[in-house]
Amino acid sequence: MKKRFSLGTYAFSGGVAVATLVGCGGSQPPIGARAALPQTYALATHEDRGTSWMLPEAAQDDLLYAANANANTVSVYSYSKRGLVGTLDAEGPAGECVDKKGDVYVTEGTKILEYAHGGTQPIATLNIGGDNAWACSVDFKSGALGVADFGNDYSTGFIAVFKNGVETTYTTSSIYYVLGCGYDDHGNLLISGYVAPGNYSNLAFAMLSRGRNKLTSVALPFEDWPNIAAIQWDGSYWAATVPIQHREEIMYRFSIENQTAKLEGKTLLSHDDGYAGQTWIIRRRVGLEQRTRIVGAVGPAGEVEYWNYPSGKRFASISDSGYPLGVTVSLAHH
């Protein structure tokens, strides 16, 4: 069963992008240093195995998944040890997200693949009406999966929400290419996208509040953002990753009230080369301490970077030559 909703054009005034939100992101090595990989992990490679594989002990570990669109693989690493523990075969994987159980979702063109934590074969495949599934996010309250289909020059993008076996799609004439999406802890979904076909600038934003089927415009009165690499909830605020120049992005933190965003802070993310792809915020309790970190895929550098949050201090990286694009972390449940 599929339902579709649409929203009319919204005005853009005063240089402020207005759009709508719909349901759908101890001692440390010096900057630039790569942490040494444990030998048991470093020896395991995709070339050695040939097909999808996973080390038996991987399921007991927190796992970092990096989607390599150019290599048609998803590399799986130990999040803490930063060594390769598995590789999943895929066809043009792009965005990634996880649910409350730790299941991992990978967008792949016309479909979304769901993997159990540490699994080698999809436990479910969802087909989407478009052909360019890009970003995804999961509502931890309801279990709904939001997927952003970017669209193309001949067809508008849209947001698909999968809940209880039903897919509902949302479109708006104020967003042509749908770029990013993310749920907060309250079940609200925020999306971003470009406003016109053939124009990869002029961002617009939109929101679907929890329990509603009405799209609501959201004004983000910040700098002129060229694009949004990721949207996520950091536990207190919305967080959007924006490239500002070669080798640097800024993660902006903001709240939204009365359909208008208020800037709450910034985190500078520096890395080795090019622009980052997707970033992912990890909220993880270690003993009595709540630690928040960021991982980000930096395709041109062939690396996945680690930063402390909200300081932005980079402390580690993983070498990944497959041009990583999407990234997420699945925490083990013991």
C-alpha cells in the first residue's frame, strides 16, 4: 500500500530559505595520524574472501559501516579498534542509518537493504518508488524509516516513510532534489533539498511533526549553505553538516521553534582532502559517562575520520580506498 501527499510552493523572502519538513541523520594520535590496525583485523580483506563476509566475533563489537559507492561494497569496521571485520557486497550504496535494535539500513538506488548487526545478508529489502535513494533516518519512537530519494533532472525527489509495512511518500514543489533527512528523539522529521531542477544550490527545508500528515515550512536564517551533507539529532539540537571550503565542514547546531530555527553553536570538522560525505553522531554511554563522537566519510581522501563532539578535535582515522560516502555506527547489545 502506498500513499502520497504533496505541498504547494512556498515563498522565499529576505534571503531566508523557507521550506517544509517531511517524514523521511587519554592520549590520542596527532591530527592526520592513522591509528595502527590490530593484526587480526588487518589481515582480513575483501580480496581474500571474494564475497560478503564477517568475522564471527564482529557481532559482539560496536561496528562502523562505510558505504563505498565506487567499489560497490560496504566496509564494516570495529568502531573502537578501527580494523576491518567484514565486507558486504552492494550495488552503488549511498546513505546509511540504524534503528534502535542496531539493524543497519543501506540505500541502494531503487531499494533499501536492512542488515542485522554483524550480519552478512539482508534480512529485509524495501523497494522505493524512485531510483535514487540517498539518505535515510529511523524514528526510534515509532520505528518508522524515512528515506530521501534525490530524484533526477526529469523527476522530482521525495521522502518515503515506511511504517508497519506501509510506504507513504511526501513531495513539495518547494524542494525538487531531496538531499538529507533526519529524525529527532521526539519523532519529528527534518529534510533538506534544492529548490529547482538543474540548480544544485538554493537550499530549502521542511518538517513533518510527529503524528501529523501536514508538511510545515521551516525558516533557517543562517549563512548561504551550499548543501547539507547530513542532518541528525545530537540529543539536544538538530545538527547539519555543511561544507565551507576544501578540507573543512561545519556542523551547525540549531533548535526549531515556531517554524524558525535558532543557531545554538558550531563545530569545525577538519580532514585530509576534499569534502566529506555523510557524517554520523554516536551517543554512547561508557560507564557513568555519556560520550558523543562524530564519524565522517571523506571519499577523496579514502578515509573515515573520527572527531570529538562538540569540540571538533579529530583523534583517529581509518584508511578506506573504496571512496566512502555514507557512514553509520551500530552499537552492540550485550
